[in-house]
Amino acid sequence: MSLITLRQLLDDAAEHGYGVPAFNINDMEQGLAILRAAAAVDAPVIVQASRGARSYAGDVMLRHMVQALAEMHPSVPICLHQDHGNNEATCLSAIRHGFTSVMMDGSLEADMKTPASFEYNVDITARVAQTAHWVGASVEGELGVLGSLETGEAAKEDGSGAEGKLGREDLLTNPDQAADFVARTGVDALAIACGTSHGAYKFSRRPDGEILAMDRIAEIHARIPGVHLVMHGSSSVPQYLQDLINAHGGEMPQTYGVPVEEIERGIASGVRKVNIDTDCRMAMTGQFRKVAAEAPREFDPRKFMIPAMAELEALCRDRFERFGAAGQASRIKPIPLDDMAERYAKGTL
Ligand code: G3H
Ligand code: 13P
Ligand code: ZN
């Protein structure tokens, strides 16, 4: 079963004017739920594994799991993507394990904490892009550091995020620098910074243009209209999931994510890949808590997993529909990696 590359998928998304959600996966239940949603609405999908996911599940397990999902849902083009690769070794080992796409996140140094210089970012990203393209795999780069425009800080709760306080211009991708970066690295997609951050605690109020700079995305798109843009930190942190968690023993302080209508605006401005992890975590955890609270005698994990998968499936389905990805899958025929490699070599991509 051949997986699709990010480049082919995002070229299709650009041609037909939609966005593709990139959902993080770590385990079988997430994979099953995401793929059920994709198949139900005929949507292509990006499943991405962080370094944390790779050490949690193991590369062999992830590879076979995604191959199994592809076999179960042959009509769904699936891109298997490395999320936030921190160096060449992470990206190349992912490709060796069947990933069709990698993110080389050179916005931070390899420790994933120290903001990197522009030259460091260009050098390492160009090196990974050249190598990945030799074997037909795609590369996403990142320019600008993810973090909150309210606090100047990145979220602390995951494995990638700048340490210390940053200024507004570090947290917003510069359109001219973006054009230079893409020309010098040859990336297939560019992750931009626009005020989103990872995790649940993105904004202390419903975001406006001061703290979520969607206009910056439109400016970047105007400067490099042919480049596929990627929005990280795109969970909406829906109120109904905060309420579900808190109604069953959770203690999440009130918080705000990226409203789905803002993502729709982003898609109209060239965003083609939309990264979502936190919402998926909240969907499953909300149901785990509900079962634990309502059936304290329950000890069969499947009784927790079944409603958790259903909640995640409903969330994914909604995002496929809202981003315009629904109804697009059956038209797309994945191009094998070798053919993609030939196209890069000939300079036709
Ligand atoms: O990049 C952030 C994603 O939510 C992955 O998080 O590193 O905890 O797997 P993780
Ligand atoms: P969220 O934390 O908003 O889901 O972002 C996930 C992400 O950007 C993964 O790379
Ligand atoms: Zn991210």
C-alpha cells in the first residue's frame, strides 16, 4: 500500500483550494479514529509522529500501524509525516522507516529550545531537503518561532518550544525572509509563525488580530503565492471539550484556542496543512474521564477506548469538512516515491 507524499497532497490542496488537517498519532486507537473519519467523508489525511511519538510507540510499530491503516482504507491517501524533526538524523531515520515527509524544524537549534539564527536554519533545512528529495520524500521547513504574542513565550508542555521571552518580530514570520528562505532551501512547504503556540493554553481570551496575526499569513501568501503554508498550534481547544473534561474531575483553567473560522481564513490565504494534536488529546481524555467518573467499577480498557475513539472521530470529521478536504480523496492517486525523486532530479517540481 503506497502512502502519499506531502508535496503531492499539498499541490492537490492548492489546486482545489482546501486545507489538509495533520493529526498527531501515537497509538492504534488514534489511528483508527482518524482514518475512520477520513474514510467516512472521503478526505485525504496527514498523520504525523513527533519525536515523542516515535519513542513512545517505536518506529517499527508506527510504520506497520500506518501500513495497516492504509490497507484498511485503500481509498484514503495517507501521508506519514515527521513532526518537528530537530536534526538530519531524526529526518533521515524517519524516511528510512517509511515516512513520506519530514519537518526539519530549524527555527530552533537541535535542543528544540534555543531560537536558531537564520543562517543555521537555511543550512540545515537545505541539507535535509536535498537529501530527502533524492529519495522522493517531502520537506516542511519552519521560519519564525512559535509562541504567544500575549506573553512572548512558547508552551512548556511539549518537546518543542523556545525557552525565554521573545519579541513580536521573532514570533511573526517575515514575508521577505520567507521568500529568501524558500528559494535557498527548496522546501515543499513552509511553517509560519503567526501567534499560535502548541498545547491548550494559547490565548487568555478569544483571540483578535493583536494576538492571532492572520493578516500576516495573507501578507506572506501575497509575497510567495506558490508556497504551501503550514499552521502549527492549530487546535481550537473547543469549549465543549474543556467542559467535558472539567465536568468529570478535570481542572483545566479556562483557555482559548484558534477558532476554526480563523483557520478557514488561513486556508483562503494559502494555508494547506493544519497541525492539530491538543484537540485530539482532549477529545479522548474527556471520554476517559467521563467513563471513569460514571462507571467507577469499569476496568476493561475497551470501554474507555470506544467512546474516546468516537469523540475523536467526530472531531476529525468536523475538521475535514470545515477545511474543505472532504470529498477530495477518491480523485487522488499517490505517486510513488521513486517517481517523485525523478521529478525533483529533473527540476519539474
Ligand atoms: O509539537 C507538538 C505536538 O503536539 C507533539 O507533542 O512532542 O508531546 O508528542 P509531543
Ligand atoms: P496543537 O497543540 O495546537 O494541537 O498543535 C499541534 C502541532 O502544531 C503539532 O506540530
Ligand atoms: Zn507544531
